[in-house]
Amino acid sequence: MPVVTLPDGSEKHFPEAVSIADVAASIGAGLAKAALAGKIRDQLLDTSHLITDDCTLSIITDKSPEGIEIIRHSCAHLMAQAVKELFPAAQVTIGPVIDNGFYYDFAYEKSFTPEDLETIEAKMTELAQAAQPISRSLKSRDEAVSFFKDMGEDYKAEIIASIPANEDLSLYQQGDFIDLCRGPHVPNTSHIKAFKLMKLAGAYWRGDSNNEMLQRIYGTAWTNKKALKKYLNNLAEAEKRDHRKLGKQLDLFHFQEEAPGMVFWHQRGWQLYRSVENYMRARLDEYGYEEVCAPQVLDRSLWEKSGHWDKFSDDMFTTSSENREYAIKPMNCPGHIQIFNQKLRSHNQMPILLAEFGTVHRNEASGTLHGLMRARRFVQDDAHVFCTEDQLLGEIEKLIDFTFQVYNDFGFKEIQIKLSTRPEKRVGSDEVWDKAEEALDKALNDKGLSFDLQPGEGAFYGPKIEFSLTDSIGRVWQCGTIQVDFSMPGRLDATYIAADGTKQTPVMIHRAILGSLERFIGILIEEYAGKFPLWLAPTQVAILSITDKQADYCSELEKFCKKQGIRAISDLRNEKIGLKIREHTLERIPYLIIIGGREVEEKTLALRNLAGKNLGSLSWQDFASRIASENHPEQSGTD
């Protein structure tokens, strides 16, 4: 007689073994209809699973966090079933769930077309509406190999043959389609209600470029059509905001093959870059940092001593001279320790805060490069805090405050936090890892911040807090980190004189707030769709003459603006004013000043904002005062 305990603590008693579906039905018809799976002892199980012993059970629906993953997994099988019905000669290989959707790889002699995707999607809709039951069965490894070989599914047979022989394998069937899968899956195809096939791509079998090329079909699936529509709208919005397109449209930067993954900043883009850098430099002064600059190229022996060579040598650009090997720095920490080591440091001087806008190079695979978001050459707003153990908690808390201040000033209010703990491969004793993890955990709790735990995701030298930003269309960007390191200072001989006169090894906190400046600027471009708040806009004001008669007045007004620290340009071309307004609006310039005969006569200016609203006639000084009141980070944009 199994006793099933529900999440609210209530109990259900049954006279014999009972399925998860039956438990759901005993609670209510609505839950029975909505049930996708069950969770027992953190294991997700099909609704057909029989419960024979006492347990605690959660019923999974499309409202549960796990529900969407089950739907996407089942949708991948639905797509494979549709492909097999339409293209019987296609072989099914693998089809995992990914962020926001799924994919499946197929071996097929003909190339799928966009029109084929429409046909496949229509067949999926037909199969979903048929509410085909999905059933699970078990086979031994060797039985499964023979089964799929007899079906002509050679790729599937190869996968199964690599699995240990003593394991029973689960197979899932819906209609005539059957596939190897761990599950669980939805009870029937009617639970798959909102999906779309997105694109085609090539993929090597088992990810090995020496193997044959397969065809990959990507899809997305959601719990309902409203969620699907929102996702597709966000994709369309993201396409419009693509920083690579806006970078070209707004004349900010470009990339070219002669320097793969390395940005060429144009004047406007470099002005944006400098605004971000200057903002951070001002914050560094507020928080008492010393700004330093370490060499770009360091001897291999230093990277070996720090531990980076063993971990990152494949991602380093290297060179040699006079029988010595060097690496172009992929990170700044070893250089900062060398600067720390050049003086005899006392505990009374601690903490020592060293910051650098450090240019680093990483030999990223060419296929992973993505504009400013993933580059080979970039600048980190890097800093290292050298402190005593007693100071550690306080310094972490200051860094958390610093990080939130920066993100808020740039307009990001929704910030996700994760605490990443010790990985399997690491340096340092368990004792120092305990201290480091406890300090980060306590700092977050003292600040009253909620966070997710990421076991095993810390750096090789220490645990870390990760900060992720949510942008205006719901995308999440991981940016800043605070990492506690008890090991590297000792490896590189850093010491200070303690109160008792002994030499001690400092604790080092690695911190980056923006992360890569290039990537952060890419995020800003997409967050604001190029319509930057006034303080960030590369050009803040465009002064437009209506006729040639206003040219001298416009030029004088431009000089006045620049003396006031306003980034202004004049457009004195002999073009219609409507064309000028349109062009500078497309350039996302926050303010346009229109100068005609009346403005010259009255020594005023006619002001217009980016939204096209006329803001009236102003004196030069009133305009300068208006800009001064808005031209700082706390202002999120123009009126």
C-alpha cells in the first residue's frame, strides 16, 4: 500500500501500485489533464511510471520550471517523427534540448529547403493534434543495436553500440516513430501546442570535422501560443538591435579579415568607448583605486608559475625572441602581482587596489567570434584587491555595492547573481576554498541578495560571484565577476608585513564589473537600439542650417557647445532641412537644433528631440543648462 506525500504535506493512500497519472487524477480532473510528468527524489518520471513504495511526489505541469524542458524534448521527437513520415530515407541521429528550443540532426542525401521546413512544421501540427499516446519500453543494449540496424538507422545503432552492454535502454514510441531516449516525455502529443521550426544548419556527425556532414534543423517550443509569439517578437526586435548592423549604420566600428576578432573603432564608436571608459575611471577614483598598466607580453615561465599556462595555453597567442618563449597576455592578474611585489607592503597599507583597462588577447576559435560580443582582442575593466583575511568580507561587500552602482547608472535594474563554487580541477587546499566560499556566501547574505548556486563552476584558483544583466527585451548577459583567490599570490611570491612583523601572503580578489568593454558596449548598443542616453551618445547635438545664410551662426553655436562640453556637429550642406532631419534622426542623435532666419535674428535656437518633438525656442545659455542637467549617468535619456 504505497503512501504518496504531496508537496503541501498531505498524503494519498493507495491499495496497490499506482501510476503518477492516477495520483494526479485522484487529486482532480484538471491536474490529470495538465500532468506532463512527476518528480520523485529529484528524478523526473513519465506519468505512466508505477509507484510501488512510499514516496514524496510533485506533479509536473506546463506551469512547473521543468515543464517547458519536457515539452521541448517531446517536440524534438515530434519533429523527427514528421521528418521520417515525409522523408522515409532520412536517418535520425541526435536531438537535444537547447536554450529556448531544440534541434535534431539528420542524415539525408538531399538538402532540406526552407520550403521543407514549412511542410515538416505542418505535419508536426497534424501529429500533435492527433493526440498520439507516447509510450516507453526497455531493451538491452544489443537488442537495441539490432533493432535500429534492422530499421536502417545506422547512426542510432552506432550511438547505442558505444553504451555499456549491461545497461537497459529506454525507447519512446509515438505512432510508428520510435527513438532511443532517457525521457521523460509528455503523455501524448496534444501537450505540444506552440512551436516553430527556425532554421537549417550543417553539423558534423558527433562534432568531428573528420566525419560526414549532417543536416541540423533548429526549432523552438513553448507552453502556449502567447509565449511563442512573444519569443518570436523578441527575436525580431533583437534582429533590429543587432550591434553589428547598428555599428555599421551608426558608423561606430567594423571588422575585417586581416584582423579576425579585432575591432576597428571609428570616431563615433571610439567616442562611445571613451565615455564608458571615462565613467569607469571616475568611479575608480571614488573608490580609491590605483590605475596601473602592465606589459602586453610576458615570459612563459611567469604564466607557468601562475598556473595559467596549464589551463589556458591553447587560447594564448605566443611568440619567441632570443630563445625565450612569451605569451601575449590573456588576462591581467600576474602582471598586477608583479606591481604589488615591487614595494615592501605593510598591513597598515592594506587593502591595495590596483586597476587597469587591460588589453588582452585570446585565441578564440574563428567559428565562435561574434562582433563585439566575442572577440580575440578586447579590454577588461580589470582590478585586483590585495587584502588581509580580516578585510576580505568588507572588501567583497564594497565590490558588490560598486557593481550595482555601475549597472544602475547604465540603466540596468534587473541583476541576476550566481555563486560558483570549487571545480574538480583546482589549485589550493580545501581549507582555503572553504574560507573563500564562505566569504562570498556571507557577503551576499549580509547584503540580503538572492542568488543561485553553481557547484563546480568556479575558476581554477577560486570561487566567484557572477553578475548577469537583463536587458529591455528580456535577454540575460553575464558580465561582472568577483573572485576570491588564496592561491595565486603565494604562487607568485606576494607578501606583506603583518602586525606581528611576520611576512604573510595577501588574499587577492579579482574583479571585473563591465567585463570586456567591447562586449559591454555591444550590450549597450542592443539595449538602447543605438538610441543612447545623452551622456553616452557619441554625438549629442546636430546643428542644422535651413539655408546658407545661417552657416556662420551655426558654426559659432557649434563652438559654443563644445566649450560647454557638449558633443556637437554642424550640418551646413545645401540640402533640404527635411532630408537633414531624417538623416540625423537615423543616426540616433538625441537633439537636433534647427537654425533659420528668425533664430539668427533673435540669437536663439529651435530645439527638437530624437522622438521628433519640438521643444520650442531657447537661448544658447538655457540650452546649455538643459544639457548640463541631463548629461550624467542618472539620466536615462532625453525628453
